Amino acid sequence: MSKQFNADNKKTNFPWFALAFLSVFIIAGIGGCIAFFLDGQIGAGLTFSMMFCGIAGLMMTLLVYGHRKALAEQSMLLGEKPADGIASNNKSGYQAMLGMGAVFFAIGVPISFVAISDELPKANYAVLLVLVFPLIGALLLWQGRTKVKHWQKIGKTPFYPEPFPGCVGGQVGGYFTLQHGRFEQMPQAELSCVHVYQSGSGKNRTTHRKHIWSSQCNVSRTVDGKHRLVFDVPAELPVTGEDSRYRGRIEWQLSCNGELQQASERLKFNRKWTLPVIAGNARSAWQPSAAEVELQQQQRQVAAFDAAASQIKQQVQGDTLYLTSEPGRHTGTASTLIIVGAIFSGAGVFLSYKALDETAMLWLMALIFTPVGLLTLLFGLFWLGRGLKASVSPGQVWIQRSMFGIQLYQRRAQLTTEQQLSIKQTLSSTSGEGKRTEYFRLQADIDGKTLVLAEGITGRDAAEALKLQVAEALIR
């Protein structure tokens, strides 16, 4: 398939069939509700109707929204410039969170009430697990409402691409404006090429978002109050939509993160836009000055070395560089993994216990929950307790691995060239605001074996900076 957008291959039909199929569930929900009402079971009727109508209604809303978004994307790829700019994805994400919370809460409350009323007097305490659904709903409602109110304080921040559309082989850039507040320090923007695809089928279908390429730059404020940015984009990258080299589709995401000052209040600024990108060589009419580019590069380099030094303890003695990757540096990530792993493991153990007296289906669920939970729990414990010491001197490296302060093993090897050094991404996480954090390790490839010299490094720039320092220590 050609890189250039092909309109004939991008026609998006209105999802009539899917909407008609979901309408059947709504009709069934209404019909079941009436039948329960006639039988005098008002609570069961409301629960039945909310379950069918609520879920089907939410899915219909998401289908229509997705169709409108696809039509807008097609129009932009064909060169139709939106007069009001490209809206950020944040508010729609928060509204979807509110919708999901409302459905979970509306369904969970009556189901929990009926189930607990029937089973708790029988000493079946396992029925209390149904409270998870209204609790999740309440949490989603609270978080969604909080996010929407925060978004409203900042206001709309539409993005106006220049050039339009952006080009692989050229530039992707543009500007946005602020309705309220001002930046104390210019924020940083990141442009990412994301491969979106699905795996599995039915209930096991999972959507994956793999970053193919990304680049960062500082935002610049011009005299007209516009906050501008521009990226040079390599020509070999895929464009928006389908590409024969990838299954699924390609999206180009622009994110911007910083801090706003509104009167005496500081607000976190997080915005993400989905941009149209085609093949071409178009460039932005606005370009940062050479002095500004040089200053940004210097600031980024200094920040990278500072980040590397703050994360990995470094000490130089003679011609030897000592590196220490302290344990417990990522307690947030490790704690999340431990909690999730503990919940899944606990659910697996409980299901195994209940399966002794119940159906074989519980065994199947237990065999799924238990290993997933245990693996996640063990990985979280590894992240929390792992420690690593390394020393690098001309032609030689040494490492010592420990776990919760207990030494496990040590290795020594000859390292002759900096080409044997590499950085590898080990984990990535995305916050509720869509901010992506990547973790890297610095490793040496020696005679087909890999020795890790530093780990748990947050950010590629910091990992690259540490790699330069180790390379210098090798050739002293």
C-alpha cells in the first residue's frame, strides 16, 4: 500500500448494522422490564433494564462518536482544514469515564442489594464480592467528574496544524492558544507514531498501542500569544491509517505537558491531540530561531545528564566509574504491580477453594487468575527489591546483583568498544492523563551474553546520557 492517503480505501460507512444489533438489546431490556413489573418484581425489572439498556446505550454512543471521528480524520487527510482547529482528546476520554462509571454504578447497586439480601442471611459471605461493581462505578464517576472540572478550569485548547496535514518526510507542527492562565516555564511536547492493533478474539480481544517513533521539543510562545512547536519527521515512517507493513492502523499523537499559573493556583497542563499525517515534504511557515534550537538542545542535554545522575548513583575513583541502581526507586510502579498481582492471586486462590464444591468452570477461571496474578506479583516484588552495582574501567566491567540487600551473584567481563553498549526499553506505563513513561536499562553485549550495567532509568534521554558517560570511562 502506498504511503499517500487513498480516499477510495478509506470510506467509512455509518455502523447501521451494529446500531441495529444493539437496539435489539435495548428492546429486550425494555420488554424484560415490563415483564418483571407485571410480575410484581419492580427491583428486578429496573436492574434488568439498566443492564441491557445502559450497556447498549453506552456502546451506541461510542460507535457514533467513533464514526464521526473517522469522518473528520478522512476530511483532514484530504486537505479539509477544520476552522476551529483539532480538539484535544482529553475531554472525550473523561466523558467516557463518566459514562462507564454511571453504567457500573447503576447496574451494580441494585444487583448488589438483591444478591446481598438473599445470600448474606445464609452466611454466604462470598456474595460481598458483588460490591466491587458499584465501588468501581463510584470511583470512575468521582475521577471522571474531577478530571472534567480540571479540564474546564483550563478551557479548550484546539490545535491548528502547520503544515496541514503534517508530513512524514517533512514536518509536523502547529500551535495552540490558552484561554486561561499562563505557563511559568514553557512546556515540553512529544510527537508519537503509534501502531494500534488488536489481538485475541471475543472476550479475550485486547487493543495494543505500540510506539514506533517519538520525538520531543520545547514549546515556544510567540508575540501573538500562540504556543508553537514543530518536528522534523523521517520519511520512512508510516502515515495515518492503514499500512501494509503493519496490521491494524497508524495514529499520530501529539501530547503536551506542563504547569499553568492561574492567579494563585498551579494547574497541571496535560493535552493530547490526534493529528492527520500524510507523505510529503511540506514544512511549517514558522521555524524556531537557530539560537533557540541551540538553547533547547543544551537545556535538554543538561536535563538528561541531571536525570541520569539523580536516578543512578555515580562515583569516579581513579579510572573507574562506579554505578549503583538502588532498590526501591520506583515504588509507585512496583506497588501497583504488587497490588494488582495480589488481587488476581487472591481471586485465583478463592476461586480454587470454591471450585472444590462448585462447577468445573471455576477451575478454568482459577487457572487463569492464579498464574497471571502470581507473575504480576513476583514482577512487582522484583521491581521493588532489585539492586545492581557495576563498575566500568578501561576494557573491563563488573556487576553485582542483589535482591532486598541480599547479594545473589556477580560477573566480570572484558569490554573493549563502546559499540558493545546499548540501551533497551524494559517497561512503559501510561497515566490517566495519557502521559507515557518509559523505563530503560543500559547493557553490554559480550560474547553473546548480556550484562546489565544500570536499570530502571526513566526516559530515553537519561539512558543515552548515561551510555555516553560509560563509553567515556571505557576509553580513558
